[in-house]
Amino acid sequence: NAFVGEIKSILKAGLPCTILLIIREEYLGRLYPLEKDIPNLFDFRMRVEPMDTANVTKVLTDSFANFNISLEAPADKRIGEIIENIRLKDSPVELPHLQVYLDRLYREDYVRTYPNGADSPEDTWPPLEFTKAEIADFGTIENVLDEFLLEQRGLIQVQFENTFPGESGTQYAVDRVLAAFVSAEGTKRPISVTEEAGGLVIAPRQRALFPALSPAALSWCIKQLAQSRILHSSGASYELTHDTLATAVERQQNAEQKQLSEARHR
């Protein structure tokens, strides 16, 4: 109500400013109750479409030029293969997928090309080449997300056990914390939190979704997942950075974890 009141005051004052609301498509309906106070709320709308093939091709071409990356000839074929690897079935290319894919492809090719590190001048990128075989072996975005999640889960689990050696329920602690961020429909679930002196405090109605860890251990685990770019915070909540990670979390659960998740959802 306070937010709507502020907008109404600004509009009434006729100030030379533009108010821009940016919201995910599936949450657009939550703005409808505001329409009675702000009648022209939906007068000017623009839907930001996913990137088409031409735009993705330009992003790839410009990025490769900026970072001194060449492609095995013919270059347009290699770009087409990369785009097909990033695309999920027949859906458009998602920018988070593009980012994760290119980051890991670059790092893997760098280690293969320069196992002892590159001896290149300061402020210059060492030359790399992406070949047809390397792109094919690297796999699709689903493989990349699975590997990314598996790698980060393993690292955080080891750190967790070293940081909280006396904590009960340390086995699969990270996996069970991640499971709380996946809804029964297999999409990401926002978890409401408040920041207090002792760390993060989960909203009481959602605390039962998490394993019985101490507040300090649970807070540490969530913050580590956020630092690894698996979760992100909006200030009042934490959630998975993308719905595709929710699918990857579900894929990587063992039978016991799936049964626990289903029981918690019920």
C-alpha cells in the first residue's frame, strides 16, 4: 500500500520522470490488484523476448573476438553447434545457460591448451581455439549444468564437514538444503529469510522443509550456495538462480533423498 501510495503521489505531482516496473512474466498477474489505484498501469508494456539465433550468433562472435578465441573452420558451423548445445529441445536460448556454458567451455579448453598456465603479456587474453571435436565432447547445457551443480555441491559438502565437524546430520547436508529450494512441481521455490546477528533465519512456515541443522550451520550452507551462484538473494528471500537448476537438483537426488523430499512436500 505504501508503494502504491508513493507512485500515485509521483504521478499526481506531474514530475518529469518515468517509472519502469520490470517483472517476470509468470508474476505479471500479481500487479493486477494495483490497477484500481493506478488505472494506466498497463497502458505501455513491452515483453522482453528470449534472444533469437541471430542475436545469439552476434553475442558469440563478438565474445570470441574480444577474448582472442578462434573457431575451427568453418566458423559458422561451430557457432551453430554451440547454439544447438545450449538450446533446450526447441526452446529459445536462455542467457543464464549461455553464460554458464561459455564460462565452463573456456575454462576446460584453457586447461587443456595451457596445462602449466599461459605465458602471455599482461592485459591480453591467451589465444584459444574451439574445435568441432571439443564442442561435441563438451556436451549439451544439461550436461554442463549437471557438472556445475555436482562440482559445487561436492566442494561445499567437504567444506561443511570441515567447518562443522560435530554437527549432527552432516551427511548429504548440502543436498538436503538444496532440495528445500525445489517445489513439488520441480521449479524453484523462494525461501523467506531474515538476517539477524546469528545469521539467516528461515520463515517458520518453511523451516520444516530443511534438515535439522543448527541455525549457524544452515545459514553457512545457504550463504555458500549463494557464493557459488547456485542461489541468489533478493534481500528478503533466497532462491535458485534458474529453474533449470531445480531440474538438475531433482535429477541428482538419490532414492532416499527423493522420498524425503516427497514426504516434506506432502
